Amino acid sequence: MKVLIIDDDPLVALSLKTILDNNEDIEITAIGNSGKEALELYEACQPDILLMDIRMEHMTGLEAGELLLKKFPDCRILFLTTFSDEEYIVKALHIGAKGYILKQAFESIAPALRAVMQGQTVFDGQVITKFSSLMQNKNSGRPSLPPQITDKEFQLIELVAKGLNNREIADTLFLSEGTVRNYLSTILDKLELRDRTQLAVYYYMNLN
């Protein structure tokens, strides 16, 4: 897989390249040190995955990622940062990032890249804990629903937000997996969302 590394600390960027160069299945196509370079290098190199820092001067990784995903909807972005702020996590998910891991867990970077390449969404354990707290802190009682969402669809959204897969949702709601997939597709269309990760973000931001 071809990987583009963006980090505003040149030493960190080079260190990441050194770490990842030891993996035969990973090719570092280029290194950049700013959000602006992320935009330029992504278009020039067309990597399989963009491994990018978040806090950078002038243009953050989140800002660059949002611009890239608007222009290249299939862009796979894996954020690598020292910060696990809930605001960053929610924003990363909202724009459609494929993962959010912490720099401290350097041994998990290569496996995370492989998982993203296989179509998975990857989050560091600390990030998952932070994100899950949003669910635990939601208000009690039933939130008001958008008029286009039915009660059954809301039940499914809640289960997606809790992290259940299609089989688990099917068992919980006494439906077939095919019916769950159909419901999920309909919900995503109604809310104009990309995938179940964005659906979970939508729930945390709008329905709790």
C-alpha cells in the first residue's frame, strides 16, 4: 500500500517513515509538514492512505482532511496525533476519517494502516474510551427525532451508535441481516450520511 505522511514536526515525519519502511507491504510515497502540503501531495501522489497529524499551523489536519474528502470522497485518512480531545475525535469522525490513533502507540501504526486498507475503521483504545463517554453522558429521555426517521429506524441508529454489528442488531430487533442492511441504507440516504461511523457521530451530536 502507498502511504503519504503529513506531520508538522519534520523529525516525527522522518521517524514515522523509518518505522514504516520496515514493512514490506508499505511504501511511503512522500512526506509533508503542513495541511497545505497534504492537499498538494495527495493530489500529486494519489496514495492509498493519508497518515496525518491534526494540530498544525495555518491549516490543521482536520481542515485539510475535510477539503480532501470533498474533492476525493474515497480518500482514506488515518489521523495520528498526541491529542485525544473529544472535539477532535468527533470532528474526525464527522468528516469521514477512517481512523484516529495516538502517536504514543507507534507499534499499532502499521496494523492500523492495514486495517484501513481492508476497509475497516480504526481507533486507539483511549480514543474509543473518550468517544464512548459521549454515549454515557447523553441526556435521559427520548430525544426529538427528525420527521423522516421512524421509530424502528431510531432503534437501529441507537444500536449502531453502541457499536453493534449487523448480526447483533438483527438478533436484538428480531430482524434478518438483510433487513438490517436495507434499513441502514435507507437511514443513510435519508440523513445524507456516508457510512455507519458518520451515523454514530450524527447520533451523538444530534439525537442525545
